[in-house]
Amino acid sequence: MTPRAGIVVTGTEVLGGIISDRNGPWLSERLRGEGVELAHIMVVGDRPGDMRAALDFLAREGVDLVITSGGLGPTADDLTAEVVGAFTGRAMALDTALEERILAILQRNRASWRTYSEEALRAGNRKQAIVPAGATILEPVGTAPGLVVPPGADGGPTVVVLPGPPGELQPMWGAALATAPLQAVLARAATLEQRLMRLIGVPESELALSLEAMAQAGVALGALEITTCLRRGELEIATTFSPEAAGDYDAFVAAVRARHGDALFSADGATVDEQVAALLGGRTIAVAESCTGGLMTGRLTDRAGSSEYVLGGVVVYSNAAKTALAGVPEELIERHGAVSPEVAVALADGAIARFGAELGIGITGVAGPGGGSAEKPVGTVCLSVAEAGGARADRTVRLPGDRAMVRERSTTVVLHMLRRLLQRHG
Amino acid sequence: MTPRAGIVVTGTEVLGGIISDRNGPWLSERLRGEGVELAHIMVVGDRPGDMRAALDFLAREGVDLVITSGGLGPTADDLTAEVVGAFTGRAMALDTALEERILAILQRNRASWRTYSEEALRAGNRKQAIVPAGATILEPVGTAPGLVVPPGADGGPTVVVLPGPPGELQPMWGAALATAPLQAVLARAATLEQRLMRLIGVPESELALSLEAMAQAGVALGALEITTCLRRGELEIATTFSPEAAGDYDAFVAAVRARHGDALFSADGATVDEQVAALLGGRTIAVAESCTGGLMTGRLTDRAGSSEYVLGGVVVYSNAAKTALAGVPEELIERHGAVSPEVAVALADGAIARFGAELGIGITGVAGPGGGSAEKPVGTVCLSVAEAGGARADRTVRLPGDRAMVRERSTTVVLHMLRRLLQRHG
């Protein structure tokens, strides 16, 4: 029987929409990798009653494992350890050895704080070292220790208590995995496979019909849990299945390929970013971008090691900068306007010339909310990708959505243009 | 009595960590604006049993309002309307007029799909027009209609059913607000104020002590719900209170200012991005960045209207590009290394010179994971901000975290340097 889990993310800032939760999605992927089925992610504020209600709900739902994130800080609104102690029926006790270890960490970090108070550190420290009896301590990555709390006398789930900052939670997860109580839960897990296909240019309704037609044509979909999702203009098909159904999944992929071969750009879950990086094979690239304001170069350089092949980019918002930094002829801008296919082409060529790159990208458009016209409404973006002295592709699109969405989608469209160019001529 | 609400975000992709939820945080802020207290955000997969369990939990918790997002698409895994119908004890019925309106939308969009099937559109359409009896329809923004479903015969919460894509959900929320069942819930709401202070350079433990000291000194904090949160290296203090406690809040702000005046850079919730834009007052700025790879310029140009004062930027990853595009002398790079305060200064000056800007930013550093050395480990970033022929500030920092965090934090530190420079000399 596959173990089921729930995640409880605490924090009034997360609940209030002030910060967005990165821990739930991250833990979710880790659980899947361990063969645990995630039933619920719950976000609650720093009110102990609401947090307790969430834990009680998950216990009633019969989950085997609860992971909490957040609420381990030094301030009075951080109450997770206490609530989990009460939930598992365990008394709270000061772990003096832990207290000293936390203090040592704080003293090491002291120099980096501009203001500092020994008294505050001690006070914060003491609270963070009061833990439920019988819990396994996970050593602090920042200053907050995590906990693995076994079920109480009345049964119920094992609770893993982790800190809120992703930079602390993620390394601590490895330590949690090694503890005996968590190992006991995971021993019951059977691995589930999760695979992802990515398509571009197919509406979700079209795919719904394809799935029906496949089922009628005898493709065995019964053992596959298939979900589809539109994301950044791409359509993703996520499929979960037990290892015995691997053959069914392969047949499903073949059926998708037969019907939507043009659109299916990734059958192994690779992103278009990863594909472009691989297709470049070390050839150098540079960018001249206007409306995307640096995000295109930022996206290319997200990848570790990208400095090997991304030479750089110019963000040329003003017309003067387009001419001075990307070599776009002034008269071209005057004749066609700054947002025009001609200027996009000149930007791509300018990027190649200025950086001495083997490939170039040019982007110019109207991201909005202002700047649109009847002829070139908000969302109009002219895109160009080119090989130095070789193949090229140019496109003008009208993208939906607000400023942020137009900027992001523009980078996605460019990456697909680049992918096709490199696949054809690469 | 303040109404309480729960949000249920559906979708296996969200639960599985494949996409991150933007709707929970957005709805959370809207609810606060309406004076509704949010108790829980729950993320569930596309399993109808889990979704129903979430609704039942919220009903037991006594919430007055539930908002769901997602699960309204044409594929078989989209089940929200049906589950909500069963939850409120309402029969499902085809709304034929709605069916025609959806079809008209689909036909209008037809041209934009590369592949197309009339049959698929009709099939998808029919499913989306089957709604619980007695529900108020919210007209589609994309193709999925939303719903406002009044409580069933046995009471329980009013349920607002919204589509998953943020671009559809957000405009539809306005229509939902205008419906009678939602108005009936909101009529009971008293407005709660939520304010935000932002500090830089204070550890959370220090603030915890300050809060205790204030309480002892007689600052009335009892009527204020105060939560603190570290975010991107800044410390945020979020406070919720009823309008009668406005005087208490003002006294609290004064007390924070008295103790942490240096660190408190925003008492009105304004971000450092907003402050810098205001302080620039239309003066032009340009960027020459290396390790941030375009994100600094991207962050400056996030703001609508930023093309008025952001002239552009150069992303100069390679040494050759640093020289050719930002005018950094070759021998400076040879003597001090590409990551050095001297090169950061030359980049800021180069940005000013190349773009003819009034202010310039220079960034060079080691974002990792590779490229670090004993002398310049991963996280070392040299930053420079300068006025053309005027004031300047330079700083070298060692930032914690992974590649993405180092890149993001670098932009935050630069904005604070720029803020201080403009406040002092602006």
C-alpha cells in the first residue's frame, strides 16, 4: 500500500500572499521520488488553532507522513514545534546540548550583522532548542534545528518539521531521510514513475479528443494517471504509473507522437531551455533585446556553466542605444519603426557582430501597458534568430496577457525558434 | 464577526510541484482587501475524493466562503464543478445558452490554433457548460465559465469556482464580487488593515528582542497581529489590525524607527524597486552586468513605464565583451581579475559612457556553482553605482545560497546602494 503524505506550510506571510511558497512544490517532487503519494498541501497562518486543525485533518485522512515547513524562528509567532508536540502528545523539553550548538552557530555569524545583541541571540536560541520529547533532531543549516517526530501513543502520522527558508529546508531533507522513523514510513513505498511530455501549439481540447480516440483505438490508458496542463503557452502531459505499466506508457507516447508529432517537442521532460543548450553544443550566442529588458539573456544564463557559450547581450531600450550598441541603422528605425521585423533582424545581426558570436537573437516589441497602437497593439513582438552568415528565422507574434506575461512568452517563443533552427541546420 | 474563508487550489501539476501556484497568494490579498480572514489554502490533486475531503474539512472548520481555482478544463481530469455540485447537494444540468456562448468564443479563437477539430471543441464545450443548479455563471475570460454556488440546503459555505490560469481567474474575480451570494458574505466583513514595514541588515532575533523591549516599555502591541519574515535578505514586518487600533500601529512604527531607524527603509510597504524609481525622478540609468546575466536590467524594466528612464544595459559575460561593449580596459582585467572592485567601477562608468546615462550600475561576481577560488569563493560579487561625474558607491559582498539566490540578492544589494546614493545626493 503506497504511503500517503500531507504537507503543512506555515506562515502568515505565505498565507497572506506576501511571499509565494517554494517548499510545497519542492517537497512534493521529493516525495514522488520516494514513492509517497501526496494527498494535500495546506498553507496555514501562524495561528496555532489553524495549524492544529490542519494536522488533525491530515490525521483523519489517514496520511502516514506529515511534513511541515516554517514556524521555527526566534519570534513569538513561530509555534510549529509546540503545536506538533501537542499533536503527537509529547511534552516539550529544553535540549541543552542543542542550545549550545545553536549558540555557537550564531556567534560564528555574528560578524555579518551590522547591529547585534548577545541577549537577543541567547533568547532566540533558547526557544529554538525546546523540542518534543522523543524527537530526532536535524542539525541546523541556518540556526533553526529540524525535527522528526514519531507518532504519538494513539498512532497517527510521523511528522517531519523543517524550517521555512528553502536554503535551509532543502539540505535538511537529506538528513531527515536518513532517520529511522522516516525510513520506517518509506519502507512501505513502491516507486511510482512520473513522466512529462511537452507540446507546443496544440489546444487542450484537441488533446482531450486525442485521448478519447486513443482509448477507442485500443491504447491501454487505464493504468496511467494522465493530467494535462497549459503552462507558459506550452501544453504539458504529466503521467504517473507503477513500474509494471511502463509498456503502456511507451505505447501512449507513441500514440501522442503519431497524432501530434509536430507539436511534441519533448518526450523525456526536457525543457526547451535544456534542449537549446544541448543543441548549441558549445557554439556561442549573444542577444540584442528591447522589450524583454534583459530577461532573454537572463534566461539563457540561468543555467550553470552558461558562461561557456553565452557571450552576453545588450538591452537596447532607447533608439539611440539600438544604433550605438547593436548597430541598427538609424534610417531603418525611422522607416519601419523601432518595433518591426526589420529592426529585429538588425538586432540579431548586431548581436552577432558586436559579440563575435556564432548565433544571435533579436527581440523588439510592445510589452505594455502603454506604447500600443492600432497597427502594433500591446503584445506585438518581432523576433529574429540567426546563425552568423547562415540560416535564420524571423517571426512577428501577438502575445496575450500583461506586461510580465508578454515579456516571458517572448523568451519562450524565441527558444522554440532557436530549437527548430538548430534541429534543422544544427 | 469577520467572515473566514478557505482556498482550494486543484491540479495534479500544482500538487506535484510541476507548476507553482500563483492563485492562492493573489486571492489571499484580494480577500484581505475585502476584510475576509483567510484560514487555509489547500492544494489538492485531481482526485475527486481528495478535493471533496478538502471541502468537507473547510465546512467543518466553519468557513463562510470557499474559493476554488482550477479543474474547469475540457479534459476528463477536470472535475471541480461536479465535486462542488455534490458538496452543495445540487444537481448538475447542461446550460444550453452557456454552451452556445462558449462555442462562439472557441470559433473566434480557431484561427490561432495550428491544428483544429470542430468535434473536439464541441465535446470540450459541452462538459464546460454542465453546472450545478442554482449557481450564478461567471462569463468565460478564456473558455471556462466560473461559478458562484450558494450554500446547499444543509448550510455550509458559499463556493466561488474559478479557472486555473491566472490570466482568466483574476479578471473573473471582479465579476464574482458583484454577485449576490458573494455580496451576502462580504456584507458581514469589517475591514482589517494590513501594513508592511521593510528593514535591511537586522537579524530576526534582534527584532524579537526589540518587540519584547517595546512591550515592557509600554508600547501597546496587544491589538496588533505582528508577523516577521526574512525575504530575499530583507526583513519584513507584516501587521494586521482593526481600524480602531490605528494609533497603536503608529506608535509601533515610531518604536521600530527609534530602535532600527538605519535599517527601516520602508514604513509604507514600498519596495526598494519602487523607491529607486521614485528617487530617480526621471534621470536616466544604464547597466553593465556580468554574473547577473541580464537580471539587473530585467528587474529595472519590470516596471511599466521604465522605458522613460532605463536606457538599457549590456550583459558582458566574456572578457572581450567587457572591453568591447563596456569599455573596461583589458589591462585592468588582467591586473585585478574580471571579478574585482576595479572592474565593477569600470563597468558602472562604461554603462554611463556607452548609453549616455546619468547613472550607471556595474556588477561582476561569481554566481557559481563553478568558478570560485579560495580568494574569490562562489557568492563573491563586486558592485558599483555611480552618478555621471558625481557621487558613487562601491561594495564587495559575499552572498549565501545557490546560483539563483546569488544572482537575485546581487540585484537587491545594488538597489539598496542606489537608494542610499540617491537619498544622500539625490
